[in-house]
Amino acid sequence: MAVSAEIVIRVARPADAAAVGRVLSASYPSLMGEAYDVRLLSRALPIMTRASPVLLSGGTYYLAERSSEAGLQAVGCGGWSAERPGTGALEPGLGHIRHFATDAAWIGRGIGRALCERCVADARAHGLSRLECYASLNGEAFYHALGFRRIGDIAVAMGPDLVFPSIRMVRPLR
């Protein structure tokens, strides 16, 4: 799937872990800086900016790449899973948007929207009726613009003494 002549979205693979990590690291620190306390981010970002091997091997996680004379450059990533983040629980008809990011230098160029559209199309093809996401506080407007509605605030556990304030959102697919 092409966003533009120079951006292509493809299924990510385990070998893409470093590229995904670079996108996450080029996105989350700068975009979350105004929404979260610096002390919380200093503890959460090392966890959040690591690519998930499970997502990379699942076939429903995507990488947006820019083609240039220097080669391919990863500029966005994101995907979905049937399993609920953190618990692995399954609910019939429900999928979960996972680990979305766009390199801060590429925000506003349709990359995040194209990644979400890919997820929506694939989730529909897998028979899902709705998608849920745990949006960061700064990400609520992005997901709202993509048709997600706020369910409520949640605290995402990231370790024994680390919780990350987020927003639970849902989007019907039918």
C-alpha cells in the first residue's frame, strides 16, 4: 500500500526490529513530552521504544518506509492484534491497535492514517467488528480523527511500580 509515490506500507518482520525501534524513538519522546511528566517518560520510554517481537512475528504489524536515493527509511509503524495488550485475552470480534508511531519529522503527511486504514481493512478481512486502542494522552485527537471514540481513562501497567495514563478508545468496523 502506498501513501505517496515515495512511501510504502508493508508487513513488518522480526528482522525489522531495529527500524521499528528507531521510529518509536524518533516519535514518542518528542510527541509525548507535552502530555506527560518528564520523570514518568524517563522510566516508560525505554520500555515503550522497544519493538515487540510478538507483534513483529504476527503478520499484522506494519512498517511505513520512505524510498530515497539513499535507500529505504522507516518513517512510521503500527499494527493490530486479536490479543488484548498486557493480558493476551481474546474477545470475539475485537482487535487491538498496537504500538503506533510516526517519526516526528513526518507527522501530518498521512502516514499514521494510512497505517490505520491498513489495520482497519485487515481487521475487517479477519472478521472483526471493532478495534480498540489505548491511546496516549497526546494521541487522543489522532485516533478521534480516525473514527475512534473515547471510552474512558485507563492506567496501563508497565511494571510492578509503573503505570502509564492512557485513554481507552473504540472504533466500530461495520
